[in-house]
Amino acid sequence: MKLLLCLLGLVLIVEGLPYLAFPDKMKRWLQQIQQVPDNQLRLVGFLAMCLGLLLTYLFR
């Protein structure tokens, strides 16, 4: 459980960095992402999950 909470903390740090460093660009990007089709977003999300699973498996 300790490792899970540590990893969650790291994910939140990485997710928050762009908002801290480039808030104006993030607002524009979030507006642009609404125009991307749902199927394409699902594919990108699936590929990101697979890459995360692979990296976790390889470097655990």
C-alpha cells in the first residue's frame, strides 16, 4: 500500500507540472482536445495504459 501511495503521489506531481509551468497553454490545449473524436482519445488512453503496464512490468 505504501508503494501504491508513493506512485500516486508521483503521478500527481507529473500531472500537475504542466499546469504550474504553462497555465495558458494548458487552457488552449484543453479547448483543442474537445475537438478530437472519442475513439481517438480512447485509443491514446489505451496505448498509454499498455505502455505504463509494460514499463511497470519491466522495471519492477
